[in-house]
Amino acid sequence: MNNTKIVIQDSINLLLAEKRTSLDVLRTAIAIFTLSLSVQF
């Protein structure tokens, strides 16, 4: 039972870390896109 609990916690931590990473990538992409737009005008 205890092992299952640890595996579930690890899975949740991994999912949260992946979510954070994808949000960081999205934020970076938006920043680059905005920067390239502001350079063009």
C-alpha cells in the first residue's frame, strides 16, 4: 500500500512539473512572437 502511495505522488509531481514546463515554453514563445511583432512595426 505504501509503495502505491509513493508511485501516485511521484506521478502527480511529474505531471505538475510537465505542466510547469509547457507553460514556460508557451510563455517564451509568446514573448518571442511579441518581440518579433514589435520589431517589425
